[in-house]
Amino acid sequence: MSAVSDLPARAQESAVPVLPPLSHTDPLGNPFLRTRFALPARPRTYLSRRRLVDHLDQALKTPLTLLDGPAGAGKTLLAAEWASRQSPPVAWLSFDSGDNRPGLFWAYVLQALRACGALPSDAVGTPVNASRVSRRLLSTLASELNDRERPVLLVLDEYDRVSDTKIAEQLEFVLHHAGPGLRLVLVTRTEPLLPLHRYRAVGDLTEIRSAELAFTPEEAAALLELHGVSVPLQAARSLVDRTRGWAAGLSLSALAARETSDPELYLKEFEADRSTVADFLLAEVLKRQTRETQDLLLRVSVLDRFCPDLANALTQRIDAEPLLAGLHRENAFVERLGHSWYQLHPLFREILRAHLRVRLPGLEPELHRRAARWLRRHGHLPETLTHSAAADDWDLAAGALVDDLAIGRLFSGPNAHDLAQLFSHMGPEARSPATDLVRAAHDLSHHDLDHGLASLRHAEEQLADDDRDLAAARLSCALLEALAARLSGSPPQVERAAETAAELRQEVPAHLLDKHPELTALLLTHVGSTLLWAGRFEDARAVLNTVTGAPGGPSTEAPREEAMGHLALLDYLTGWPGRAERKALAAVSEADRPGPPQPAGSVIGRLVLAAVAVDRDELDRAQALIDQTADLPFEARDPVTAAGRALAAARLLMARGKMRAAVEAVAPAVPAAVTSPWAASQEALVTSAAHLAEGRPDRATEALRAVSGEQPVCAVEAASIQLAARRTAAAFDLLDSIHAEERTGPAVTVRAALVRARAADAAGDTATARRLLAQALLDARRERLRRPFLDAGAWIRPHMATAPLHDLAAGWLMPAPPLPRERQGPPPPPAPLVVVELSARERDVLERVARMMSTEEIAGDLYLSVNTVKTHLKSVYRKLAVNRRGEAVRRARELRML
């Protein structure tokens, strides 16, 4: 044992070891390059990352440590930082390509060991032949290392330059027989030719790979600061997403950003192919590859992901599998996704695509076309569409969409907006049945009935002359026919479309129907909406309930929301405001989510909530809900939605005493094949009420002739107007027809009781009037229906002042009496109704929202994922009938939840 090794660790650091004289030349007679034995200097902008240094400390406990990552990942500087913190002996050796011969390799290793004092004697000797080394030398070296009481730390940097299998075998022999006397650290870009599985299986391997070497957003922000660039954490997070946390990419981007006037904007928008990052990757990665590998990389750069077969389709060769496996093994910015699929590092892909346009100009569209055809054959529809569009081959794109029975994805699903955007670039020159169907779907989705029907008829004419099995295309036609029927308000047309679809479903492969449940859900939604427009409420309810019970999932979310919104309107029109509100809340989606506009179900849901708010005399809330639907111009062409908006707006204006404005609002200019009985009845009621308010009772009762007696809600309101116009017999005839109905909702029973109470009051029967008022108050209190009492007129006031009726109205219709000796102040506004209670976890999230915590902070505080927090927030918004965080907090405080 040397004198140095007997000293305590701290004394060793300052001691000057007595070393044997070093050889001056290698087996080739060249002088040893001492710089290769020195720890690399760390630049001023180097960021020490404690988590990695702590992980490397495990290297002191395992025989083998692997620091494996791509060029520029920061491996060498990390290893150098860690090695500088260790007690001697620490041997460092950086390889170059000339060391790939056994004798030369071991000569440099032995020189590194002697330089740090790990081999005090000359017993091992030195290789004299650059191409080979004796077994005796290796055995002696292993024996000397094994005899050490203190292990030597040997760091071999750029070990990927060593590819000789003999060297790998010899190194494994020495490592195995050196025992606890050697701790070997390999810094490499490629997987070393060592039996790593054996070391891994027994816990003798420490590994730090690319994923762990990647910078976190916080580390990236700190690195940018060291370069003199200060940006918000979100900007650093975006840069990490683009660079995958690659150290060299971050540093090179920071250096370039430092020279600009707006570093944050530069980091967000810099062109990778025109930067120092491109120079680095082209020199360090692309130019090191063979010509065949370079060609492969350039061609697959048009793909987001690829497998060997797909890559072969682009190169028209058959060697992609070994080339891709080798690139991944070499950490050449080719990332494995699993199941034989790969992707390129985002920056590398950007640079390669730019390089492709220079090296192989004009080839890019053909590569996209080849990719689209391969992807279509193998069932990858979204990528087929993307590459078909990139190739400007719209026949291929539309054909793939229609053949897959996926035309419903233009209307529903998480990618509906992106899909519509993709096909918006399709020009008029694309003329096939499939392109016409897609064009018709695009126009009809924007409620352009004229252009949509023209394209649909053209597609149907072409399909009629085609003898091939085109059941999927014809079923797509039936879906669009149903949508056109809905937009035109035509029940016969929608029923024909439904019958045709039912027949065609027998001809379409079952797996396609199972794969695309949105097509059936959309078609039934169109049928249900059209039947609702026609006043066939029970038929509509049955169809719409089928949709809401359809299989869940993103693809059917839009039709399920639409169906629920229509069911809410049905409940409102039949006198059940509480049920209507519950369904409307379920239909309302998160309004401020990115991507496409709100689905129609969300619009109708908000309109129903507005109408219910008017009935509860929550006029400001009703106005806010109606205003939220104003930014959706295309929905005005849908008859049901247009009539729903007209109904809610007119009732709000009537509640505010603006009768003329209400008459103008209640009649939307939406052409329809048939007249909707409920829409016509609502228009007649508003017109009649306006005439009555302006002192024209005869014209008021004349307008009531258009009211359908089959709808209890309309009939009871008509009865109220008839009684106010002193036509008592007509009023009671209407009320008697309502009693023939099996079930009537609170909105009907309350108004009916008020009409009878008013008649009793006029006849001088005070007892009956007050009994009927008490019944009305009891029915209305559960639903907080204030508007019928506010609209009743002056006759009701003396009765409401009596103690029994005042008590029934206190706290929701009238202010509650003050407590004894309590100063009377203005009554607080009535608390809005919450139909569904918040869960405990939703309350936890809401409390943190009130403390101004971000989604990420809430997730960390509650140990949830960010997506889970977003799901809870969406549920909170829905239950509180709000759109945004601030509104949720304000409403929760009104309800004393916070």
C-alpha cells in the first residue's frame, strides 16, 4: 500500500503522490497526449444539476456505470464535475477514433492509471504492439487492482469511439477480475459491447441515459440565466418541449437569443434549420452516417413517426430495420417509441426536412404520397389524411375518410376542428364522390344548406352510376341527408334518411360501425332535433335518449351533448324547469377550452338555463347566458337553436317590460319546411301579451288562435291572457284541456293555479283564491319559480300580505322577516340554485383556484395529474353553470361554499 493511500481522504487531496516515472510514448512511438488524461474544464455557463450528481454517486457502489446519451447531452461535463469531487485515485481518459486497437487502447488506459497513482509498480508492463495485448498483462492488471484497499475510479470518455469486440471482451475480463478494486464509468453515445444485462440483473450497474440527462423546464430557465437570457418559466417549458431538454440545443439557442432584441420571442420562433443548432447536428450526427443512412434520415423527416416497413416504402429499399436499430443504439437522435416505431428528435427533424428540400428538391410531395398510401393500407387514418393533404392528393385523403366511415369525425371528436381545417385547403379541382361528400359535410357543418346540398347531390349522382360496393359512402350520404333535413326542418326527409341508413348499416362491415359510433349518434341527433322542431315530443325524446345512452368517449361527446341539450329544451317546453336545468347543465361543455367552438348542445343548454333563469327572475344571469351564445353565427341556421334563442331572448325582454322588442325577438328568420307548433305558439303568446299590455285585448285574444292546445305550457299561458282579457270561459276551457293530460310539470300547475285563483278572486271567493295561491306557492317554491307571481298583477298583493301566504313566500319570493331587535337592511340577492353538489375533491380544487393557484400548482399540492385537475375543473364549471375560474369562485362564494 502506498503512503498516500494511508492518509485520510482530506489529507490525500493536498498530498503530492510519489509516482513512478511515466512512459513518454505509446506503442506506435507517438508521445502520449497528456490533455487526454485531464478532466475537461467546465465553462462559466455550465449548470450543476444536483439530481444527476447525486445519482452518479451510486457509481462508487457498483462496478460499472453507464452515462449514455446523444451528442451534446452534457455527459462529459457531468462526469467531469462528479469526478472532480471524488477522492483520489481518479483516472480520466478521453478516447479518439485512433484508439480502436487493443494494444493502443490498453497503453492509454495503463497510462491514465499510472498518472493518477493507481499503479505504483511496473509489474503490469506496457503493450509493445498497437494491435494486440497479452493475456498476462491483463491478468496482472486485474490482480493489482483487486489487491487495492481503495478502489480506483476509471472514467473512459467518448467510449463510443471504441468498437472493437476484442477490446470489449478484454475490458469485461479486467472489470470482472479486478473485483472491488475498480469502479469503471463509461461515457458514451452508443450501447457498449458489454454484457450489461448481467450487471443489471444483480444490481451492479448504475445507468444515466438520455431521458434523465434532459433538462427540466426549471433547469433550462437556470441555464438560460447563466447565458444572460431571462425568460418566464412557461417560455423555458416551451423551449424544453421543442428541444426535448437537449443540453446543446438549449445552450446554442441561448447564445443566439442573447444577440437579439427579444430573446423570448426568438426562443419561441427561431428557425432550427438556420441556426447553430443545425450546424451542430449536421456535423455531429448526419455527416457521420453512411450515404444510405443519410438518405433514410432525410426521407423519414417528412414523418412524425415511422417503422421500418414505412421507412422502406419511402426509400424503396429493404434495409431500414438494421439502419434504424443502429441509429437508435448510437443515440443519433432517433427515438424508439415501442412496437418497432420510431421518431426523430423535433429539432433534428426540422433540420433534416430543410436539408431534404436542398438535397432532393421536389421529392417531398411524393414522399408524403407514398407514406399516405402505406398508412392507408395499414389502417392509420389520421396520418393518412395528414400526408395525403401534404401531397395535395385530396382524392386519396377524402377517399380514405369516407371508406373508413369516418366522415362523422368532421362533426364530432377531439380532432374535428383540425380535420375541418385540413380539408378547408381542398380546392375545387378535386372532383370525386368522396371529395364531394367531404365538401358537402364542410358546408353543412357551417349551415350552408344551398352549397352543401349541391355537393351532396353531385356525390349521390356519381355513386348511383358506380357498381362497386360503396356502402360506406352511401351511409355517409344518409348522415348528410339527415343533417340537411334538420337544417331545413323537414321531418319526412329526416325519416327517409334514417330508413336508408338502417338498410345500409346491414351492408357495412360491423367493425367499421363499431369503430365509428359517432356516425349513428350524429344521425339520431339530427332525427331527434327535427322531430322536436315538428312538435313530436315523445318521438323526439325516445330518439334523443338513445343518443345520450350511446357508448361514451370523445368521438360521441358532441352528439351526446346535443341530445342532452335538446332533452333539456323538451323538459322546459313541457313544464319541468328543474329537470330542464339539470339536463342543460350536463349539456354545457367547458366554454373556454381550446380548439373548436362550442357544440350545439352547449348552445341549447345555455339558452335553456337562460329561460329557467328568467322564470326565477334572475334576469342578469339570463342575459349573461344568452350573451355567451352570441359568438356562434352558424347556429342561427338551425331551427331548434334559433327558436330556442328567440324564446329565451323574448321572455327576458318581456320580464323587463320591453314588449315590442320581445315581439321582434320571438320570430327568427329561419326558413323551415314545416311550421313548428311550439315555436309558433311561443310567438303567438308573446304577440298576444304585447297587445294586452298595450290595451288591445281583442287583438290579444285573436293572436291566441295560433297557440297549439296540445302543449300544456302554452295552453296555460294562453288561459292567463284570456282571463286578463275578461274571457273567463275561454280561459277555463283551456285549463280543462290541460287537466286531461296525464302528467304536467310545475310550470304548468303553478300558472294554472294562479289563473283559477284570479278567477276566484274576481268572483269574490277569497277562500278559494287563497287556497289556490297556497298550492301555487308550494309547487313554485321547489323550483324557485318567481316570474309567474311577479307577472300576476295587482290582484295578488292583498292576498300575499296575509300571514299564511307571506310565510310560504318568505325567503325565496319575498324577503324573510327580520329577527327580533335585528336592524332591517336590504335583502340579499337570492342564491342561485345548484342542482348538483360538488364532490369533496372538486371542493379541494375550487378552494385552491380561489387562492389563485395554477393548474400545475393544484396538481402538485393534491398529488394529482394536471389532466385530472382539468377534469375536476370542467365538472365544477358544469355544476355551477359558469365558464371561467373567476366566475366559479364568485358563484361558489355566493353559495357559501368557500
